[in-house]
Amino acid sequence: MEIFRKRLSHYLPFDMEFVPDVKNTKNLSEKEQKNLEGEALLNRIQQGDYVVLLDDKGNQYSSVEFSRFIEKKLYSVPKRLIFVVGGPYGFPDEVYRRANEKLSLSRMTFTHQMVRLVFVEQLYRAMTILNGEPYHHE
């Protein structure tokens, strides 16, 4: 994943922030855990940020379509474009309400680590498509 993060920095400012896992979840219900995770996420989002949730119920794109999506957002989002990976139980309602849209990488379920890797690679792929570089093949 680190190699794609470094490569992305040639195209745009890119950073990954990780919200720490909720501690002592043994005595928490799924809803309580989800709400605590959501609160931590919302505390990191600023007014004016454009928030895209990586969610299995979101829109799915081909790599070329995703590159067009990124291009459009890079020129239209007033502040930061933020992609958010949820916790093991998904997002609470408050996070869904704050989100501007949802994006699905697949209808399948992945670990958070896999979602991060696949997403960062697809973002890099999108940037190479937009710049006409020979990484993506149709």
C-alpha cells in the first residue's frame, strides 16, 4: 500500500488517517460500538469536506468511470475530498446523514486492510488514466 501512497503524491495531495479502534468492546453492543466509531469519524470531518463512504450499498464504477468520478470531484469539491472506510459493523445513521455519497468497491465483503489497499490502488489507477499513463489496460 505504501508504494501507491508514494506514487499518488506525484499527482495530488494525499493522506491517510486512521481512527483508532474502539477499546474494550467486549461489553458494548454492535450499535454502541458503531456509534462510538461514528463519533470518532465525525470529529475528524471538517465543514465543507466532501465525504464519500466506502460502502457495499454504494455506486459501483469501472476503473475508467472511477477516474472520471475523481476528475469531476477534484474540480468541484470546495475543500477536502474524503473517502471513509467504516468499522466492522458499518456506519451509524449520523455518518450516513453527513456523507455526500457512497461508493462500493464490490458487493463482496472485505477486511478493512483489503479495502484500503484496493481503494488506494484504484485511486492511483484513476490518476494514471487521467494522465494518459500506461498503467491501466482495457
